[in-house]
Amino acid sequence: MDWLQKYIFPAEAKTVSPEMVRIGTRLAALEMIESGTTTYADMYYFEEEIAKATREAGLRGVLGQTIIQFPVADAKTPAEGIARAEAFIKAFKNDSLIVPAIAPHSMYTNDKATLLACAEVGRRYDVPVIIHLAETEDEVRIVREQHNATPAGYLESIGFWGPRTLAAHGVWVTDEDIQILKKRGVGVSHNPRAT
């Protein structure tokens, strides 16, 4: 959590631009092609640039426009981020290589209203919703203190989950959380090495 809040978010505030995202995606695409990867999931800013670079590389991507509660490079408010996500979804909805998605960053970087608005966009356009979930012990501790629940349990309590949801990480889920995710048909990209 310290790494994310003290280093990554501030660095992104200074460096993220459409050009940086485009160049980074091209480099990542090269690495994926060399490793045999054909399809990947992503959530970031300026997702339309990522989609274009992914398509140019001939890769497939499930790509989510990030929504976050504080000002970022491509959206100053969550409402602006959601509007960008809707435009992105409309632009790539029928693309043969790109599956557009909306991606509320996490439940600890978005308030309840924003989380529910993102889930509604996913349902309305029938696209995936991508969210970080139970990535760190700190996240779980904070959510327990604030909501007396696990991250998965809190999102269940507000009606966030849907069958086209992809939860990234899922490192610190409980047996009860696994049952919630299974019941709701949530996919999990379990990647503990990234945490």
C-alpha cells in the first residue's frame, strides 16, 4: 500500500500521457508476442491508446478504462472517467480483437456511488468490469476497519458483483470470499507474484 500510494500514484501523476501509454503498450506487446501470449487483460488510463496499439500488434485484449476517485491524467473526476469509459466501450464494442471494459481501480480508491455506477455501466453495455481485489494484507485490514467486512464481502453487500466481473489478484481472499465469487460468477486473475 505504501509503494502504491507514496510512489506509484505520485509518479503516474507526473508522467502518464497518451504517448507514454502508447509506447509502453508497444513494448509490452513485443514482450507478449515473444513469450507466446495472444490475449491479455489490462486496466489503465488512455485505454483507447492501449486498444489501438494492441490491435496494431495483432493481439487480443480485455481492456478496462480505469475509474478512480482522485484526479488522474485522463480524468479529473470519477464522472469524467465513467464518461471516458462509455466512449471507449462504444468505440470498441464490436472490435474483433478488443473487448472493452470499465475498470473501477479498487474498492479502496472509489466510493460506493462510483463503484455502483461502474457496475451499472458494465451491465448496461454488457461488458466486463475489472477491479483489483484483496491484493494486499493492508487492503483487507483497511476494509475490515471501515466496513467490518472483507473486500469481497463489502462488494457483495453493496450489490457490485456481476457475472462479467474480473477480480485481479485475489491474494488475500477467505474461503467465504471464494464462495461469494463463485456464487456471482466472478472471474479471478490470481497473480500473487505481482503483489
